[in-house]
Amino acid sequence: MNKPSFWRNRRVVVTGGAGFLGAHLVRRLSEAGCASIVVPRSADYDLRERAAIQRLYENANPDLVIHLAAVVGGIGANRDNPGKYFYDNLIMGVSLIEAARQRGIEKFVALGTVCAYPKHTPVPFREEELWNGYPEETNAPYGLAKKMMLVQSQAYREQYGFNSIFLLPVNLFGPGDNFDLQSSHVVSALIRKCVEAVESGASQIEVWGTGKATREFLYVEDCARAILLAAEHYNASEPVNIGAGFEIAIADLAARIAKLTGFTGEFVWNTTKPDGQPRRCLDISRAQALFGFTAEVPFDEGLKKTIEWYRATH
């Protein structure tokens, strides 16, 4: 249960607040009565530059920072930009946390990624498994860059008593998602392809990989709610998974989206393209135990809302 009184007198900086997850989170903060919400835009604050971060903190004077900003994309985008994804994400996280510590900011909420888990983590992924192997190669630079915020969070709590937490959300989807086929994730890419195929009368859709890999998906509104619950109730540096607690094969996902969009053609699986991590599904018991989070939006309902939003806005 969110506590409006928690937010009433707090000033909050939300990096990435104009993005997909950020827009939903900022709306929830506003509804909770947050005193001040500052969303830094990249045109005004380059968060890879320490001077820009110092200026942001001076101007916003936040009590709490929620760091959602990321340079991110699907398998293809990760494969094309390993150096950029590593550097940009690493330097943003490290610099934002260090400047927050120096300034004495009350709390820092860092958003990691499920890509930080080792490639062959036993399913469901438990937080204790985070260091038992190397991440899946196509997104390892991104995943490891984000994972360094966990190391920093734990080290800073131990040495400086700095209150930061580290959350690991699974793949998100929902209204406002990125539908650019060059950088989108699988749910939005499949929705766009199916809707366009229905409109054009196409009988085939190409999909990367074999369709056998599994993924877990969390509706974006549920994730935003989880972040606020953690910000309010959780004050430790052990990582916490944020997910829905189920997995679905990509082939089954494609069939489900085809049914919901009315696509009756066939999927052509391009097996020369990578599947990414073989399986992905989180153990979500820690989030339930520590701050009472459980996903509420059923998967099909979330898909329907996302499809409706895409058709209405594109």
C-alpha cells in the first residue's frame, strides 16, 4: 500500500522520467502528492557529465533520486552498440550515486536489469544467483554496467551509511513502449509487426531466433507501483527482483499477440539470428516479503491495453 504522506514533503528527481517507465512512475508520484518532481531532460543535463549532475542536484535539491535513465534496446541494438551501452550506463550510474552521496541525499533508488543475471541461471532466477556466471553475451556490457550500481550501493552503505537500493525489473511492456523496430523489445516489435501485417494483408512475419527462448514480462504500471513501494518501505542494499513470476516461450507469445491483433498468417523464424538468454523467469518472493509487491495486471489484459494504445496512437 502506497503512503501518500511519505511523498507529500519530498522532492524527487526521476532520471529517465520522460521515458516509457518514467512517464508512468511520474504520474503515480503526482497522484501520491509528491511535493516536487524534477525530470531532467538530456538537452539540459547530460547525465554522463559530472558537472551536469552537480547542477541538477543543486537546482532540484532532491531528498530522493530514482534512477531510471538507461541507454537500452533489444538484441540487435545491444549487439551493435556494446561499447556505448557499457560506457553510458556505467558512467551515469556511478556518477549519480557518488554525487548523491557527497550531497547527503536521503535515498537513491537504482534500477538494474534482468540482463545482469548469468546466461544459464537456474529458473526461477533468485537474487543469490547474480554472481554465479557471466551474462548472455549479446547484452552483457549493458547488464554488467547496470550491475555495478549494486556493487556501489553495497559498498557505499558499508563505508558511508548511504541509503541506496537496487531493483531488478524483468522485461516491461505497456502503453508508451518503444515500437521502433531497430531498438524495440520483443512484445512491442511483435505487436507492431502483427498490426501492420493485418493492415497490409501480409501473410508472413519474420521473427528473430527459434521461438524456443522464454521470457517473463511485467506490465509497466505494475513496475511503477513496485518502485514506489520499494522507495517507501525498503532500506537495504540486497538486490530485489521485480517481476510477474511466469515465463512464456517467444513462439507462444507470438501466437498470443497474433490472436489478439487478428493476424492469421504464419511466423517465419529466422534462426540465423540469436535467441538471447535461453530462459528468463524471476523468483519474486523477496519483493513480496520486503515491501508487499505482487503484480496485479493479468498478462492478456496488459497485451490488449498495449495493442489498443498502439492502434490509437500510430
